[in-house]
Amino acid sequence: MQWQAWATLAIIAAAVVAFASEKIRIDMVALVVLALLVALGIINIDEALSGFSNEATVTVAAMFALSLGIERSGALEPLGEMLSRIRKPWLLTLALMVAIAPMGAFVKNIALVATFLPLALRVCSRSGTSPAQVLMPMAFAAQMGGVCTLIGTSSNLLTNSLAQKNGLAGFGVFEFTKLGAILAVVGIAYLMLVGRRLLPKRADSLLGADGDDESIGKYVTELRVTAASPLRGTTIAESRIIELHGVFPLELLRGNEKMWSPRFQKLERHDVLLVRGDWEKIEAFRQNMKLEYPREPRYTGPDDRPHVLVELMIAPASAAESRHLSDLDLGWRYDGGVLAIHRRGHFLHDSLGDVELAVGDVLLLLTEEDRLPVLRADDRFIVLGQRASRRRQSWRKAWLAVGTMVAVVVASGLHWMPIPAAAICGAVAMAAFGCFGHKDVYEAMDWKIIVLLGAILPLGIAIEKTGVAHEVVTASMQLLGDHGPLAALLLVYLLTALLTELMGHNPSVVLMVGIAISVAQSVHADPRPFVVAVAFAAATSFATPVGYPTNTMVYYAGGYRFTDFMKVGIPLIAIFCAISMWLIPQFWPFHP
């Protein structure tokens, strides 16, 4: 191989490690990959920018807008109200999967899970059931639905675009439905009969240990010592805060510095205690010791307006990720203040203002009750508490949003319009109908995914230009031997599934589509079944909480361990793989 091929392999290896570590944002990794490919002269500038004009990138952006219209118009709320009446957890699990899987074929998976996550938590709270029994099946069902149509997930659109670039005919909007529907039915049956038995019965979820949804786990908060506090002049050790109040002091902050040996430092007025514990115990401790929250907001409205505590989870791909509280504009936007932060599995030892927020963090926000409808529409957060008020239903907008989505699907499915054109027209129509605000679409757009797609697509060009794909295929065929196209199809499926768990579904598609086509050519088979295998293996990531955004959401909310996904997800991947190996050659023959 020439040096360009070795350099491309080194870039791919570094990218896989960076994607898997999650220490660097996925879009930043993709941009670094793009910059290296251009700097080394492996691709030219036109090839480097081609990903941003690719029809998959444009279509995904338009589909984000369509999903936003469905969500903001309240079209999903009637279903949510119906599901909220269910009292039995197993029935809720089944109902959620049956409802979400079909909708996942047309609506963004993250939006679906974000909509139904608070509902599932409330029902689990009423029935005393661990959310871990419900949330993972719900997230998996969203993925099963997404793979059923060409527009159901970004990796399907990406697969179709790359296949067309390699000279194959494009896939129809419903071409994946026949296999996807079978896999969804089998997957739901597995999760109900076997998967739920493998899930933890009790878990350290976002709900309190007693199942009360008024409290979410253990928070870290700041408490300021007032002039009237009996703690003044005493030390933490003398006050026996842990023994008497069940609250664990973490740090003592005096001004802008942390005090050395805080347990034996005498407390003074204006000192701030950083404490951790259940919210009810923290609140009782604050009242008994006459302390105050430094971050409690100063309300500008009338004093008689009802105020509420709202639990907000930082959503995957949120603009709040890696930001500080002062960057979120919660004060002027919601006239609210963050009183505490909960981070599962970690003890925070910094002042709340210095905490760099991460996906899954839960903020306890004190705000006015009438701000809740606007807060629920903020895509940076997922409102978890049941005290969030219902927004006023606009049936006209809901029907217009649903009708627009149906029109997009019909127009693209019957080939009246190309998919990108239909999606863009649909997004413009929803904006014109008022299904979402004109500025909302820019805030709701998942720019990390857009940038990831635009920047990572040229890697596929580099793989082909440098001969890396040919070398990988040659080595694979030598390892595989002469066992026919079915064995080659299995190799492609398993390799895609492994890469998806490590680096996510979109980068794995970019790496594998060209390789899959070359593998098909080496065994003298039609490339289409191999490309389909890549699409299905990439869009069904069940073995880790990081392979798909919906997995990440329920990982934090359900209190799962990493191994819980492996116990439930690996058998499901094996089942899907076996069914795919049987049905893909039936639906897309090796030799048509």
C-alpha cells in the first residue's frame, strides 16, 4: 500500500478510538478527520466539501424540522394521555413499544423517547416499579421503527446516498419496511418474553428510592449560612450534619476559595456549604438550620404567582452539554434558578456555577408555573417531573403537522418528488402553518449530526481513492475463504454491528458501504443485499448505551449499568442477525 493508504488507516483507527472514548464531541472528531485528509492531500477541497451538499445531509436537516413540527404541534399528546392511564408496568412496556415503533419510522427517535420518557417515569412511580423495566424496551422500539423506512433514521438516508454514489439504484421509502416490520415484531416479542427478565428489578434510577417522582436521586446543592443560622461559629464535625440530618457535606466555600479541612473549619456568615443528599432531607436541613440557596431566583413577577420545582435532564446532543449554568440563560428566559444538580455515579465537588454540564445531568430548577409550557419546548432539556403543566392543545396545528408529514411520505414514496425536495417542502409548510416558530427550527436542529455527516462523508471518498477498501476486502476474503455470498454477508453484518457499537451508526455506515460493495463484487453477488445488511446492522444498536442517542437517554434515566445493555442487547442483535441472514437474500437476492 502507498503512504496515503497507511495514513488513511491511521486516521480511521484514531477516529474509532476518539468516537468510542466519547471524550471529544463527535462532530469535532469528524472535522479533525476532514482537516487531516485535506492537509495530507488525500482528498481535494471539492471532495472535502461534498459531504455538506450531499442529499443525505440536506434530507436529515429537513427531517429534523419535520419531527420538530410533529412534537411542537402537540400531535403526540393524545397518545400520551391515553398511555398515562395504564397502571400495569408490563402493559405499559408493551403499549409504549407498539406505539413508538410505527411512529419511529417517520418521527425522530430522540423526540419520541423525550416525549414519552416523563410519562413512563410517572406510571412507574405510581405502580412502584423500577423504570429500568420499561425504559430500555422503549428505546429499542424506537430504533426498530426507525429502520423500517428510508427516512426513519439518518443512517438509512446515508446508506442510500452512498449506494447511489457507488452506482447502485436508490432504495424506495418503504423498501426496508418488509424486513424491518418482521424484525420489530420479533424484537418486541423477545423484549416482552425474555428481555424484561434480564433487566434489573430495582435500579438507581432518576426516581427516588421510594419511588416518589417528587425527588430524583441524590442532589448536590449550595447552602449559604445566614446571620440567624445556628451553624454559625460551629464546625461541620461539631454539628453532626450527617448523623442528625442525613445530609453529606462535600466542601466549604468561602468567597471564591475552597476551605482546607472543611470539617474542622468554623462556619461564618456567608459561607457556602456544598452538600449532597435526598432533596427532602436537604430541604428540611435548610429550613431547620436557617440556611438559604445562593442561586434562588429573584422573581420579577407578582409574589402570588405559583412557583414550582422542575426536574430537567440534559438531553443527548443538547446545546447545554459542556456548558456552565451561567451559559444557559435560565434566569432571564424562565425567571428561574438552578438550586441543585444530580449526576448519576459521580460526586460533584465544585460550586454549581463551575460544573461543566454533561448529558444525563438533572437540574432542579425553581421557576414560575406558567413558564413550564415554554420550558417543555426547550430541546436542550427533557422535563422529567409530573408537575409540568400541560400546554394548550391546538388541534388545527396538530392535524396540519400530521398531514404535512403524510404528504412528504406519500410524495417521496410514490416518486412524485425526490426525498430531499419533499422533506424541504414539508419543513417550509410546517413553518408556514405555525407548527413551530421560525427561530425554533434553528435551535432544535441537531447541528452535531449535520456537521458529523458533512465532515465524515469525505472519509468514504478517501477509503476508495487510496485503495483501503480493496485491501480490507482482500484480507477479509482470505480470512473468510471460499464459503459463498452468505458467509460474506454475515461478515459485513457483524463488522458493521461492531463498528456501530464503538463509534455510532453514521460513521460505521461511511466506513462500511464501500467495503460491503467490494465484498459483494469479490463473491460475484449483487451489492444491494450487502448494502441492506449495513443499513440494518447500523440502525439497530442495542449492546451499549453509547451506540445510539436513545440508549444514552434511558441509560441515565433508568439507572442502568453498562452490562445491562449487553445482557439484553447482544442476544437481540444475534436474533436480528440470524433473521437478516435468512430474509435479506429472500427479499434482495444475491443473483437477481
